[in-house]
Amino acid sequence: MSIGNSGRIVIEIPSEKKRLLYGELSKRGISLKGWFLDRVDGYLRGNGESTLLDHKQLADIFTNKFDSATIADGASEKPTAGKQQREIKAPKQALCKAYEELESRFSVRILQSDVSYVSPVNFVESLRRPRHRWFPYKEGFSPTFVQGFITEFTKAGSGIVLDPFSGVGTTGLVASKLGFNAVGFDVSPMAIFISKVKSIVLTSTEIQKLSIYIRDVQNSPLEERWTPPANSTVVSYFEEEYLSALLSIRMVVSSAPNKKISDLALLAFLTLIEEFSTHRKAGNGVKRKTRYDYRKTNESAKEKVRIAFVNKLSEIREDLELDPLAKIPNFQVASCINSNAIADIDEVALALTSPPYANCFDYSKIYMRELWLGGFFKSTSDQSAFRKSSIRSHVHATWSDRNTEYGSEIAERIICPSLESQELWSNKIPSMISGYFKDIGALLSTLKPKLRKGASFGIVVGNSVYGGISVATDLLIADMAEQMGYSVTRIDVYRGVIPSSQQYALVEDRRWARESTVIVKKK
Ligand SMILES: C[S@@+](CC[C@H](N)C(=O)[O-])C[C@H]1O[C@@H](n2cnc3c(N)ncnc32)[C@H](O)[C@@H]1O
């Protein structure tokens, strides 16, 4: 590999590999330069660094507008169109027709450069914002997006802002800052714990107590250790000395002088887990790290973990001093797809949410280490209960059919039968897709009577693909909402999403591989 003064990068790889790479990219309609920059951008974002690409450039990657890049191997040929094109299964015509009909019925805005955030789901921005930066939740909203949405669709400060899938509470925190009463639900006890801790307010005396606690941790011999989690998989994701150091810090959390400080300390502890693990979050789970950055310095494992803990708590203390909260949001562990949670709240002025996408990701698996080491899971039955109460966006649970009165007509009539006729990696995918829309339907239905007349509901979703069949979640939700008596304001499309390389290769029509916000209104 060589890098020229002008910024030109030349990577030499064998011709066979080069042909394969060009072939795969050409099937996806992505340029080499676009693909490379997207990977670099993802790498930077994964490391919490500022992104390389602006919103327009990211969008362009997916529409092949980037210049070509070079991979040198002595030959310079690129595949001719068609030469590398594998036979792709014809899209189901009926589905295509149904999507085109919906697309023409709704107002669909393709946003490229006229928004000030890269994507509504972009936690990188949160990592620079007080309170939001306390815990990295990859699936979290961009606070700028949330603020823009609330100010566009509600009147200042009046009524409840609800996020039914609230994650680590971005909507609630932003809405509270704007003077609204905010309510958030999530089935993850850890996500709700983090949201509540991010809403803590300390008096100046309490801030002093926190400073004393931080100093005590700096001087502590860290001799005692917390009991290791009763899950061998979690234990296997750490080197012994680092797990032992983490368990010493976990013990120090419980010696905090009061509940607020011990909660802040537990949150700080949760942020250490990924850093000192041999694995990193990737896709639907974890992958072994290729670089062990935590090994780089010379201190003992215990010292390194202590330093990271103290640094995190100091950052939290700084935000508590500089960024007081006037209103405290109300976050609750509850499933929003059964009517009880929603039934108890007052009139909603605006709802904004991002449900898990129908992409098989299981949050209990992705955050498994934090859920066990944080003490949120104590047995495997806690994990099963979490999976069962979550929306049907993954295949890791068997559900007795629920919310059967709802669902997407197009999913039932076209998508699920097409998927059932194929051999997919899991035979639960068709029922997952069917269940996903039933659960979203239940939420739309129970929320409607709670929404103030004229109130908007924004639902940020990413579409998915299985067996070459596009599941255009945005269009299907808009369709269901309209049939339930909502009016569909518009669908804002932010960027293309690449579902997975194998799936993407099978889709001929990529118009619906995208991330968008469906905005509906109570009439
Ligand atoms: C995409 S994340 C939301 C992130 C959020 N926008 C933020 O800024 O942190 C989706 C969340 O939905 C939660 N979830 C899954 N099923 C749920 C259900 N039935 N009710 C409430 N929350 C649920 C997951 O635990 C996850 O935290």
C-alpha cells in the first residue's frame, strides 16, 4: 500500500481478489471510492471520532456518484457491466407494484444536504454533548434531529413528548430541555437505568460528595471483588486480570455514599465493559477485537481500569455542574406494544421514536455483557423475559401470537408467503416480519386516543431485505397508520442502508433499501 502527497492511496491486491471486489461493488451499484470512504467513516465513528463524510457524501455513496478509486495489481481493468452481474432473482412484481402505489400515495422527501445531521440515528453526535455522552448507545438518536423534529411539530413547552422505544432517553432529555414533560418506555432495564441516571440533578453539596467519592476511589486498594456473573459466555469475553479489575471496580460502586452517587458510578462502570473486553459490539452480537488498545500502556490491569473509571466519573461530574436539568423526564421499564403502559399516560403533544428495525438484531445479545455485569440479568430467565417482551424484530424467542388484530396487509399477503417459500437462515423470519407489523400496529392503535388532535408521531425506521425481498418498513407503517385513521404527513428519507452483502446482492430494485422517518398525524 502507498499513500501519495496528494492524498492518493494505492492498495495492491491480487487480480483475482480485485475482480471479486469490483464484481461485488458493481452488483450493489457502489463505487470503490464510496465503499472505501464509507468503511473509513464507520471505523472512525466506531472509535468515537468525528465522521469523515458529510450527509450528502454519504447519500452519494449509495447512488454511485463518487469518482472511481484505484486498486492496483498491474492490470487496470474494471468489470464490464453485466460481465460480473450474477443472475439476480426477479423482484416479486406484485410487491413492486404495491410499493410504487404507496410511494405515489404519500409525500416522500429525499433529504440529501438540507439537514444538519448525518442521520437521525447517529450516536456519534451524542458523544460530544453533555449528559448524552455518558453512555454510547449505537442505536441512539442524534439530539440535533430530535430537537429539530420537536420544534417543527409542536408548540413550545406544552404537553407530553413521548418516546415509546426510548433507549437511553435521547428524546426525553432533549424534550425536557425544551420545557416539555417527557415520558419514555423501554423493555431494557439497563437502557431505562441509563436514561434515569442521565437525568440526575445534584446539589452543590452532593457534587462535593461525588468529588470525595472519586478521590476515595483513586486511593482505594481495590482489594475486594464483586461476584463474577453467572454466565460463562460473558466471562469468556474478558482476559482474567481485566475481568478481575472490573469486578473490583464493581465492588467500589456499591460502596458509594448514597444512591445517586452509586447510580452514577454504576453507569461509569458500564462504559468500561466494552473497552476492557476482548470483544467489541458488531452486528447482532460481538466479535473478537483485532487490536487490544487497553494492553498498550504499562500500568497494571487494575490501574488502567481505575483510571478509566475515574476519568468517566470526572466527565460526568463536569456535566452535572455545567448542564443542570430544569425538568426530569419520566422513564419506565415497560413494553409499549401492550396497551397498559400507554393507557396510563396523559395527553401526548408529540411522539417520536425509533423502534428496533426488523433486522433480527437482539438487544439482549448485543448488550449481554453490560446487562449481566451491571446486574440487570441475574439468570437466563431474565434474558428470556426481555426477549419475549420486546417487539418482534429478532428470532431469538418463541412468541405465542399476540396483537393478532393488527398487521400489515401487504406483509401478510405478499411478503410473508414469498419468504415462507424460501430457505432463509432462520425459518422464524416470516413470522418475525408478520409479528413486527402486528406489534407496530398495536402501538399505533393504543397511542391514537392518547394523542392530542393534530399531534404528530415520527417513527424512524430502517428497511430490510430477506431472500431478495425488500421489506419497506416505512411504506408499510405509513399504510397501516393511514388505514387506522391517521393522516400521513410525509416520509423523510435520509440515506440508503446496505442490509448485508449477501442480501443486497439479491435485490434487484434498491429503491427501498433506506432509512427514513414516517411522520403521521392524529386527525
Ligand atoms: C433503536 S433503540 C431506541 C434508541 C433511542 N432512540 C435512543 O436515542 O436511545 C430501540 C429500543 O427499543 C427497545 N424495545 C424493544 N422492544 C420494546 C418494546 N416492546 N417496548 C419498548 N421498548 C422496546 C430496545 O430495548 C431498544 O432500546
